[in-house]
Amino acid sequence: MQKLKCQKIHQIRVFAQISSVIVTFGMLALLSGCAGFVSVEEKFNPVSAEHNTHTVQKGETLFSLAWRYGWDYKALASANNVPYPYTIYPGQKLTIRHSAFSSDSTETASSKNLAKTKSIKNHQGPSAYKSSPQASKPSASYGDLDWSWPAKGEVIAKFSTKAPTNKGIDISGSLGESVFAAAAGSVVYAGSGLLGYGNLVIIKHDDQYLSAYAHNKTLLVKENQEVKAGQTIAEIGSSGTDKVKLHFEIRHKGKPVDPLKHLPKAR
């Protein structure tokens, strides 16, 4: 009887040890799985865990990253000691935390870069507008820029800072219809590397203003190309979204502004 009792106690101890081993291996497997998940996240989201730095990926430009993180491109360049003409490289780590840079330094950097950057006015003679297919379209002056509509369709979603937020406006259109440059400038981004924008064009108009044209079917311009107001730069599509439309944004010193306050009222 005593021998049988000892055998049962031994069996219980063995069972407990086996259970402990199983639990240990299970936890190790779980941790291993989590580690794998983190590495996948890091692969597709190059922002560090502290959200302070970004690892540059192939195809990204300083302008596209400034757009993504809400920076003024000059401020982002100065915060990371990236000299004009703001060339960055895959694998390079950039500070994206806004508090890492002061507004005073931004103004200093702006004044230095102003001398190096050609004024957009030099590319905006009267002949540029006469040769534009949108020359007969009304335009709205804002600062030194004359804005015109980037597409012929109706506004189907307006700018909103409240949920659901919209950093620009959405304009209806048919697949393949023309997308026009809303003002003269230089193409600083043409690609599909910004999540949620599909095939995207970003145009730099001067030291303060940029505009973006998203969800295109086809891009008809390349980076560093000079464009005139009203020039066809893309074809309307549905890339990065579930509906054929043009998403249009204007940013002033890196901050989204309401395009309807800049575009002419008459169509």
C-alpha cells in the first residue's frame, strides 16, 4: 500500500515537471512569435519605437518624408543637417520629432536656402499661362501664387480638421481624365511610396507652398521637372483608394490648409 502511494506521488511529480516544461516551451514560442512580429513591423514601418527617427527607404525623398510627418521641408533638412538640394539616401536615419528643432533655426535655414533656391517667379512669365490648357480658367491669387483648379470634377469631400479628418479635398472624375498643376513649380516627388496616397505627385511652388495630387492612374511627370500652371501632370485613378477621384492638398510651411480658400470660386 505504501509502495503504491509512493508510485502515485512520483507520477504526480513527473506530470508536474512535464507540464512545467510544456509551459516553458510555450512561452518561449510565444515570445519568439512576438519577436518575429516586431521585426516584420520594423521592416514595413521604418519609424523607431520611440517615434523619433525614420530610416530612409528606397524611393523616399526629403519632401515626401516632410509631407508624411507634417514637417516644413526646410526645417526637416536643417534638423538633420541635410544641405541643399536636400538629397537623402536609403538607410539614412532622420530625426522626425518636431521638438528636436526650434523655429528660430528654421528661419535661419530658410534665409540661407532662399539665396540658393531659384524664385518661382522667374518661371511664371505671362507666356506660361497663355500656353497652358487651363489659361481660360479663372485663378485665385494667394501671396505670389495664382492657383487654378487641378481637375474638372465636383468637390465630393471637403477639408476637415475634425473626425473624419481630411487634409485636402476630393474631386470627382472619370478614370483617365487629366490632372492639372494648380500652380507653376517643380516636381519634388512622383511615386507611390506614401501609404494611403497611391500614385502621388508633389509640387513645390515656392519656399512656403507645396501641393499634392493623389490616387492617380498614371503619372506624367518626373521628379525635378519644372511644370507650368494648368499643365497636365497625371491621369485620375483609384490607386490607394476604393473610388476613382483626385485627392488634392495644399500645405503651407508643412501644415495642411483648406484648398478651397486658395482656389478660385468660379469654375
